[in-house]
Amino acid sequence: MLKKAVIPAAGLGTRFLPITKNSPKEMLPLVDKPAIQYVVEEAVASGIDDIIIITGRGKRAIEDHFDKAFELEWTLRLNNNLEALEEIERISHLADIHYIRQKEPLGLGHAILCAKKHVGDDAFAVLLGDDIVFSDVPCTKQLIDQYEKQRASIIAVEHVPPDRIESYGVVKVTDAKTEDGHLYGVEDLVEKPKREEAPSDLGILGRYILTPGIFDCLEQTKPGVGNEIQLTDALRLLTKNNEQAVYAYEFNGRRYDLGNKLEWLKTTFDVALSRADLKEELLRHIKKKIEEVEQENKLFSDTD
């Protein structure tokens, strides 16, 4: 049974400056929970209990978040705030979490390569913190179920609108391998192709099950733009090895991209609206703001 996961979290988060100057992007909250906690909880809900988080300079807050907080727990217990205490203690016992520092920003592929000694000869999951997925069955669990059947690397994909295809890695696939049409054989992978050159509309998102053979491919992959080793390039090498097939799986669920400020805001609103303690008041606030904006637009229109 697959029990290990790698979560790369060493990026600088420049799209979220200035907040990410001294706070990790992965700690940006979705209401009251940092993004990386959603990712860790997805891994745990998928049956994973051994997690390696790849960090870099300035990422200590991630370690502190999943560590014991003695003073806070003592204060909560003293004040009889047992509900908050239970949640804080739960976070520190989610899984065995280890930290490996990526000493230079050499790309996603290099970050995963940093976990080679810990992962060893086991297949493992990779979960990127930029993607949050809400689904009845955790996205990673869906991939693990496919891995158990295929015993090969599995990439999570979804259909991408044509106007966004240039922002994704895209897979070239064979015919569907399953009756539900969700599993495909991967022939090739193209990073951020032009719309007219994309081999399909299946974009890669931040969930993978990788066999240990990926490490040899990462070590053979030459650095590209920015002197970075790209995971997509290593996966292309893996597809060329006939003994190590790669599959793409169209997962069930809703995926949110936290790669920029606007998408993070949209995700935060959706998460808040899913909560019974926030939904009604937030909807009233949104309705009021819409009315105010419409009134302002009407005033400007009347003065033209």
C-alpha cells in the first residue's frame, strides 16, 4: 500500500508579494486554515501517513504549524476552550511529517529529487500546494486506486478551456483505458503549448503518483529555463521507457488554482460560502456590495 507523499513547498511565492516576503505562500489562509493544511489532510485522508515537505529559506512557519504548541495548548486548556484545543492537537498528530530543505531554487523536478533518499524504492504521491481539490473521494486516493490496478505512474488531469491551455502542462494520450473513460495512456507531455499546438485539452494539475523510476529520469533531465529541472521533462523520459508506462487520470472533484491573488480570493469566497457559520452573513455582505457598486455605476452614468 502506498504510504508516502512529497509536498514541494520551497517556492518564493513572488506572485503574492509583499505578504510572502516573510510568510510562506503555503501558509496563506483559506478562511482560517492555511492552504498547505488542506493538502496534508488530503494526503492523510488518502491513507498516507509519511509526508515529506520540501522547504526552503523562510519556510519555518510551515514546520511550526504542524508542530506541538505547548503554550497555546496550555492556555486553551486553562480557559476551557476545548474545541479549539482539540483542533490544535489534531493538527500536530495528522501524520509523520519530515522536512527536507531545497537549498537552491532549481525547480519542481529538483525539489522532488531532494526526497529520493527518504522515498527509497517505494512509489509515492506528489501533491502541489497551488492546487486545492474538493471531492467526495480525495483526489490522491483516486490516483492511488488507479496505481494499485496499473502499477505505473499516474498523473491527475482535467479538461482545460482553450483560452487557458497555454498555462498548463498538457498530455498527449491514447484511447481511454477504462469503461468510465477517465484513464488514458500517456504518449507525450508538452509544457505550456500554444493553443493551436496543444495535443489535447487535458491539462496536468498538481497531483501525481510516481514510481521510483522517476528519480533516474530526474537525474538525467537537463536544466531548462531559469536553470530549473522540470518534472514534465522527467515524465517525458519516463514515457519513453516501455517498461515504465505513464497514465493520465481525469479525476472527480473540483479543483482550485491558488497560483495568483484573484484565484486565491475566489477560492476563499467559495470555502467561506461552504461553511454554515459564515454563509448567510457573507451572502448578505456580497449582496450589499453589489447593490452599492450598481448604485455607484448608476450615479456615474447619470453624470455623463
